[in-house]
Amino acid sequence: MYTLYYSPGACSMASHIVLEECGAAYEPELVALAKGEQRTEAYRKINPRGKVPALAVDGKVITENVAILPCIAGQFPEANLLPSDPVGLAHCIERIGWLSSTAHVAFSLVLHPERPAGGAEIGEAALKEISDHARKTYWACMAEIDATLAGQQWMMGSQYTIADPYALVFYGWGKRVEMPMADLKSYTAFKDRMIERPAVRKVLEREQSPLLKAA
């Protein structure tokens, strides 16, 4: 039995979708980030870092999408969400690792340019410079995903994998900070294909995602 700790619109959406794609029996547990529930003592006992997603598997907790996504998919091989050849699998893990370490970090700095200061005082000009640079980096990541998807159906080519729900997260985030995501034609077509998948739509409806309004 799985328990997924998630928050609507957060990167936990990727794990949420993969559980649905696999037909896993799981319990979704809402962690309201806007209300600070991730910082409560109760949630810190689940994930001391105070972040989502967290996945409890028979009482053992896994954090971070780069660990959770392949773990879920590996338990449901019939869902065919991982490449079968070792190099293809490595490339898939490489892709979700890049999304986590580069695109996600850039987006975080767009919203919270003060974080690198670690609580130290920092001027408005410096904050704007950090945010502007992060926005450029994030847009470059979006353009790279668009180029990856050019001429192919999914992030890994013809096979739908764990990389696809994760990539959808970042499209939504781009719209959240008012980037011209519709200009990225391949990425936008991918978003539309994703929304047509029953498992994806079920999660987007549960999380009341703005992506459905743009569909």
C-alpha cells in the first residue's frame, strides 16, 4: 500500500500521475503548502526536509521525484513506464535528474531569489538580478524540452515514460510565472497529448490544475 503526500500544482503532481498510470492502490494525502503544513511537526516526521512529494511504501518513506518515480514504475513493469534497455533507462533517469537539478532549481529562484542569501540581508537590486537570471535559465530549460519533443511524441521518443508526467509539471510552472509557453509549439502539443490521457486528467482534476483551463 502506498501513501502519497502531495500538494496541488507542486512537483508531486508527477508522482501522483505515475501512481495513476500504474493503477496502484494508494492513498493521496494533501499537504497544503500555502498553509505551511509542510513545516508542521507532524509532517516533518514524514519528511524532515518539509517538502513534497513523499511516498510511504509499507511504512517506509521515500522522498524526491528522482527516487520516487522509478521506484513506482519498477513495481509495475506491466505499465511499461521505464525503457527496457540499460542505456535507454540511464537516459530516462538522466532526464528526470536534469529536470530536478536544473529546471526545478531555476524555477525556485524565480519565485524565491532571497534563498541563496540564507537569511542574510540582500538588496532589491540584487534580488531582481537573481530572479531575472533564474527566469532566463528556466526559459532556456523550457526551450530545451521543446527541442527534445520536436518530431517525437514523448520525452523519450515513442515510449511514454516517467519523464513525461515530470515534464508536464514544468510546463504548468512556466504558465504560472507568465512565460509564453504557447510559443513552444512541440511542448504545447505534448501538453495537449498529456491531458488526453485518463490518468493525467484524473490527477489534474483532483488538483484543480490551471492546465485544464488552457486545454
